[in-house]
Amino acid sequence: MDNQPAGGRGADQTISDRPMRVYADGIYDLFHFGHARALEQAKLSFPNTYLLVGCCNDEVTHSYKGKTVMTESERYESLRHCKWVDEVIPDAPWVINQEFLDKHKIDYVAHDALPYADVSGAGNDVYEFVKKVGKFKETKRTEGISTSDIIMRIVKDYNQYVLRNLDRGYSRKDLGVSYVKEKRLRVNRRLKKLQEKVREQQERIQTVAKSAGIHRNEWVENADRWVAGFLEMFEEGCHKMGTAIRDRIQESLRGQLSRESSHLSQNRKLDLDDEDEDEDEDEDECYEDDEDDDSDLEYYDYYENNSEKNGNQKM
């Protein structure tokens, strides 16, 4: 049968005449480069490959895996735009069986080797059947990227994405956010921006301090040289200033002593003149006293003579 893998030499020749039909399935929510790389590996598993990609619908996915971000139509359309995909099979089954393989003439099923639980809930691998019949092609997962990782990032930074969409014109009702929540988010964002500015200033200060540490020895040497030069100039200036002040004081004292000596000489001369005047006045007073005494004697003699005359006449 054309849909059977190589089982012998004749079968190899028959299969090589046509493309190998390889089937890969999944949910492909939030289609990312990890999905694309897995499909690339499936496409390149043979030199001539026709890649069919099955995608489960929303009902099946929500029942066995949980809610998706993208709808089934969006997930189908994402796959159609991947260059490695030749055909998309919508409403793919959760568990592959022989009937499905025969219907789509699938030669191999490509997927990573991790076991995925089937619908029984017993922990059976959905790819157990194709592994047993030898129709399984293993692909490698891309580390660090998955739909769950992307959702985790969004949930982790939920507040930032809410603010992002608010800034883009979405209302708080569109985002299911209360009035208080919206205001709190906006206030927290302003505080965060302020903290970032403070952090930037701290980094600048640390950079300057680090640069200062590198050139510290050079700066210390220059500073010592500048201080020594300043002290030398200051000492010389103080010496000159002290000499000038001393000379001015001595000159001022000499002028003051000269003025005082001249003043004393003038006072001494005046005192001598005053003494001469006093002596002249004393001599004048003595002369006047002598004249007064002579006048008194003359008056006394006159009085005595008159008295005698009057006395003689009475008797």
C-alpha cells in the first residue's frame, strides 16, 4: 500500500517515487517560532516531504487541555501562513488511530517524544499506537519558548499589560478592571518611573565615584601641590603685609611723637609768658598799695590837726 512506510526493498522503491506524507498535530495556540521549528524538522525529515498539520478545535482542546487564547479559526489561519506547512487539517482528533492514518494516507507522524495523556485519563500516551507500529518521527522541542511560557509572562506582568492596553485606547471595562484598580496602576507606574530616575542618578554618581577612584592618586598629588603652593604664597603675602603694617605703625608713632613734642614746647613757652605777666601784675599791685598807704597817712595827719584845733576853741 502506498500509505505504508518502508517495509522492504520494493516498498522503498515505491515510496521514493512520491513525497513522504508526514503528519504533525497540536494546538498551536499563540503560534511562535518553537512551533515553526518543530514543523521545519518534520518537513525536512525526508528529502521529499508533504507536511500535513492537524489542529484540534476549541471544544476538544478546552476539554483536554484548557482554555486557549486564540480561537480555532485563528489557530488554523496561523498554520496556513507557515512556509513549512503544505496542508492544514482542521478538527484533528486528540488520539490518532489507524483509520485516521488511512484516511489521509499518512506515512509518518512527527512530534516530540514526550508522552501526552490520552482521553482515558489513565496516563496513556496518545502517540503510543504510532510508536508501536514504527510510524513515529521524533522532533526536538525548542528550549525557552512555549505557549505556556508566553502566557506565564503575560500573567507575571499583568499590570504592565493592562496599562499598555489602557494607553492604547482600551477602556477599563474592556479589560475587566475596576476604577480603583486603574487608578492604583497609574499611580504605581508614576512611582516606578520616579524610582527609575533615582536609580539612573545613583548609577551616574557611582560612575563618577569609580572614575574618581581611578584618578584618586593623581588628584591627591595635584591637591597636595596646590595646597603647598597656596600656603607658600599665603605665608609670603602675610610677611609682606606684616612688614608694611609695622612700617606704617612706626611712621605713625614718629609723627605722633613729633606733634606731641611741638605741642609741649608751645605749652611751655605759653606758661613762661604767663609767669612773666603775673610777676608784672604783682609789682603793679604793690606800687598801688604803697600809694594807698601814703594817702591814708596824709588823711590821718589832716584829721589829727583838725581835731586839735577844734579842741582848743571849745575850751
